[in-house]
Amino acid sequence: MGVFEAIGSDTHEEVLYGHDPVSGLKTIIAIHSTALGPALGGTRFFPYATEGAALRDALRLAKGMSYKSAAAGIDLGGGKAVIIGDPRTVKSERLLRAYGRVIDSLGGRYITAEDVGATTQDMITIASETRWVTGLPDTYGGSGDPSPATARGVVGAIRTVATRLWDSDDLAGLTVAVQGVGKVGSSLVERLTKAGAKTVVCDVNDEALQRVSSEHGSVVVGTNEIFDVESDIFAPCAMGGAINEETVERLRCRAVVGSANNQLETESMADRLVARGILYAPDFIVNAGGIINIADELNGYDWRRAAAAVDQIGDNLRKVFDKADERSVTSNVAAIEVAKDRINAIGSLKVKRRGHES
């Protein structure tokens, strides 16, 4: 599949391929929009089956980052990078530094951070070749791992959903089925447990499951069983496409609220959820905590300021639900409209400013 065919009717500005034959680096950086500012988005290090699959993931994730930043009120655009390969076997200093040089060649149009398969330590290595890096440890002037901030935002979104469905933001007694207990998922389980909720979890990583079960009393089920769990909230916190043609009919929950990107395999899944009476909290509204947190690094990181911004996610979600009701559209359509409206309004203002200055 060619790049332009993959982009289709979307409005991506740029796609950059990077390669270092010595280390084996194969990377794709997709920039969806810089209308609001530089494109900020994480680096996903993953053993994609094909180059086409890697390209499609980068394009989808980059667009999601544009919407995420715009809807959260951040003056940043959307981008995403993928590195093709298994980070457990091919990651090396040479590869990460070569990747840093690819980022640097964009001159600040793309700013990276960690994502699946990448760590804060990796960001330190990448930063040795480029300054366009966020998510650095606090000892390096950064905000550290963004996962806790993402989980904090998801809990705020769950409270908004609980208020809408049950007229209370008290989570005590609710059952949440969490798909994936990686860095964000495990932090989410910890926060839910402290709030009095019960959790049912799954993951491909047995060690992570054992730790979460031991520390928080979570019930463990298989990765395929999680869709059949009777719960109040289903929280996708793994890879994208969790809500698809096969799983959407199996869900036994009242709402879907999770941290994963691109949870709906297709936009039509939003209509299917409505038909089943399941409330969907759009992923790029819910999971914006991480990007909000690391974006604050660009202003000189202050955790109190960042936390206060993350705590607005619940209110942002409420406004999306209200817009969906007013327009008689799905929450997913309403969320996209909110993001696009801000990109168009503020993005055009920036164009006028540049024109005035010239």
C-alpha cells in the first residue's frame, strides 16, 4: 500500500520514513496537523507484521493526537511515530540515537514522547541527538512517566460517566473490566481500588496480572473472556480496535471508558454501541491526561498546573455528551466536531497572524 493511498481522504501533512541499516532502525513518523502548533505524539515500538500495518497505525494515531490536543485545549498539533521491531530484542543505543536524528531532521515539527514499547530511559537516549523530546525523568527537567496522569484522567472520565448513568460520581461498588494492565492499566486499577471499585483484568503478561491481582485483589480472566464479563464499565487499556464487529455484541457493560487509542475499529462501532444502550466515552477525550502532562514540560514543568489541567478531562467529557444530545449524534461524532472546530478556528487565526507578520 502506498502512502497516499493509506492517507486517503485524511489531511495528514507529512509522512517521514527513517532507516539505519547498521542498527536495523525502521521508523515511520506521521504528522497529521500543525495548525495549532508542533505535532506532539509518542513513539510506539512494536513488531508490526507488515510495513503497511505500521503505516496505518501511525496515520490513525497521528490523527487521534490532533483531535486529542485540540479537544483538551492544548496548542499543539498531532503526530505519531512507530518503530518496527520487537523492543525486547532489537532496541539498542545506536538504534535510538539514529531515531533521534530522524526526529531532529524535522526541525521541531514533531516532538516525541514514550508510548507502547518505549520508556523514559529511551527518551533520555533519544534526547542525546535531538531536543524535541518530552516525557523525560524529573532529574532531566521533565515530567517522567505520563502513565499515572493518563490513569488520573480516565478516573475523572469514569466519574463523569457514573454521574450521567447513576447520578453519583461515587465509584464504590462498581465493577470495572480492565483490558490490559500495562503502565496505564495498572495505575488505573490502583486508583479504582482506592475509590472502592472492583476490578476484573486481563493481559498477555502473566507477571503483570499476578502483580495486579496480588496488590489490588483483581479477578483475572483470559484476554478473550474480558468482553463477556458482566461489569458496569469496560475499560480498554491495551492496543486499538478492541470494539469491533465481533466484540461489540459480546459486551455486558453500561459504558466503555478506557485509555487505549483508537478503541473503535470503525466509526460505525459508535452507532452499534448506541443501539446496544452502551455509553461510549470517546478515547481521545478520556486518555488526554498523558499528553496534557507532558505538554506542560514545554512551559517548564509544574505538576500542580499539569494535574489541574488533567482534572478538566471529566468536564470536557461532559461537554461532549451534552453536544451529542443537542445534535442528536453519537458521542464520537460530537467529540470529533469539538476537536475540528477548535483546529479550524484557532488554526486559521495562526495563519492570519503569520500573514500579517509577513
